[in-house]
Amino acid sequence: MNRFNPKRKPAPDMIWSRRHRMWLDPDTRTPRQKARDEAIARRAERERPQFLARVKRVRSREGGRRARGVELTALVVLDELVAERRKAGLTQKTVARRMGVPQSVVARLESGSHSPTLTTLARYAEAVGCRLMVGEAV
């Protein structure tokens, strides 16, 4: 089997990679990994109705506010942190310096255009002078 000749396909399911200049298997997962991924997909599909009902409850509690790709609870926490930043009289630049990131990162974070991680929210809260406490969602 010659994986390096672009004109001769070694196996029917292989694809040519320009980056690696060789034929590659499209799926390199082991059978165990495939089974695990399929089980996760089945569970997610089973739990989809409960998840959608929960999102509907959160949206109704939040006044119908919609988020583009950002979890609603993270947006609410972020709004409170921005309010704390303004109350403390801090600028985005000051918060960015305390977090060790460029000011543009703080601006994107506050605009809600990027999904913040829990670590990022915790760093932002610490830079603002707040403490982020995490508990189980209701």
C-alpha cells in the first residue's frame, strides 16, 4: 500500500490530504472511541426535550432575551460583572491589564460576541474586585 502517490488510492474510504501529502483514513477513531461517541450522541438526543424545556424556562425568566451562541446564564453573570466594573469606576483597559490580556479581548467579552469560559469569567471577576461563586443551575 502506497499512501504517498496521489494518483493511486490505497483504499476506497481514504482521502487525499494536501497538507500531509498522503492518503489518510477519514476516521481514525478506535472502535471503542466510536462506540463512546455514539453513546454520547444517543444520550444527547434522548435528553434534548428536557434541555429545550430548561432553555425555555431560563428565557422566560430572563425576559425572552436571546443570545447568539452564548449561554444565557453566562450573559447574565457577565452583565452583572460589567455593572460592577462600571460601579468601581474601572475602564476596560484597566481590567484587561489586571487580567493580562489586550483591551480588545475585554471589549469582545463584554459585547457577548464570544462565549466566555468559566475561567475567563472568574479572571474578569477577580480583575473587577468581585468573587465568582459557581453553583448548580436550577
